[in-house]
Amino acid sequence: MTTVTTRAVEYPADDLTMIGHLALPAGADRRRPAVLIGPEGMGLSHVERRRAEALAELGYVALAFDLHGGRYLSDPEEMLARCMPLLADPDRMRCIGHAALDVLRAEPRADPERIAAIGYGTGGAIALELGRDGVDLRAIGTVNALTTGRPDEAARIRCPVWAGVGSEDPIMPPAQREAFTAEMQAAGVDWRLSVYGGALHAFHHPTVDHAVLPGVGYHPRHARRAWRDVVDLLAECLPVTQ
């Protein structure tokens, strides 16, 4: 296993002081490709921190960004009260994404010309909005974030998009899948959709010790598969050169 270095990074966004988790690969020889990682609606947790570290082990500079000013919202009602207005406001999502992206670009170990964005739930919606805002990304990958945008803005997406969703996800049902893929296709985006049979919403996220929304559930086998799909996307679109 490659030794990685981690540190918390504070930055302003959405009228809050965000606390992201930066993971750096071993060595200091050259700039490395970089990955922005967005969390589920509850906010940044050990799950996204560990994913940032796993990507650093593969040679990427990775920043898991914050949604709630250093807080993890374990109460589903509190989470919905913050995230639903956010998801309805593309400009606000873009501001949160750009603030984190600026931190990643400013990191001396990161190559600002080689960045991908991946995200889960609300964090995935923010990754997609960065693409719709025309940000120069090498790839966008999302899990259970089949959000659609404002008319014609998907045409600004300049990179491949991979999306994963559980077949039994009641929050991202078949109608939402169809709307998302229709938007991507009409915009001429290089897109892929993976549907994981039998999986619920947030199937990638290990079981938590607090209440969750109905329709949320962990699926260990598909969680491993979705992670491999994310890593494969990065290997294709943002390879780490030795």
C-alpha cells in the first residue's frame, strides 16, 4: 500500500466555513491528476475520506469536499431541510462545487489541467452541475445522482459521464433515469448508465447507526462493483502515469 498524506482544509462556501479532506499520494516529484469527491446529503464522513485516501493510494490528489460547514447531518429531516433547497438551486450547487474546485486547483501537487469530479447523491448532483457550467473536467462520475439540469446546459459538459443507480431506488426511479439519459443523449454527451439489480438508494454507503430515509440500504456486492466502475472511469479518462 502506498503511503498517503492527509489534512483537513478549510475554505468558504455557501456562507459557511467548509472543512474538506485532502489526500496526497506519496512523493513530491511532480503534479498528479486530481479528483474532487462529493458526499451524500448527510455530508462529509469517514466513507468519503477513505475514498479520497484510496484514490491517493492509486496516485491521485483527492479532495473530499464538505456540504454543511463541518457538520454531518444524521437527522434525515434536518438533512432534507438543507439539501432539498440546495438541489433546487443549480447556481448554489455550482458555487459549492467551484469553491472546492478552487482548493483542489490551488494544491501544488495537483495538476489543474487534469481534474475529474465524482460524487454521491447531493455531491454527485454538484459534480454534474460543474459539468453543466462548462468546467473543464476529464470525467464526471455519480452514484444515485441522476439529476437533470436547466434546458440546454448539459451541452456544456465536455467530458465523459458515468452514472450508477440501484434498480430499486425509489428516490431515483425509472422515470428519473429516463429523463437523465434523455438529457445526456440530446446534449451529445459521452454517457454511460449502470443499473445495479436489486439495489436501493445509497447502496454504496455502509450501514449507519442512525435513522435513514425509506428506500435507503447498503448492498455490499454492488458497492464494490460501483467503486470498481469509478476507478475504471478514472483509469480511462484520467490515467496516472508513472
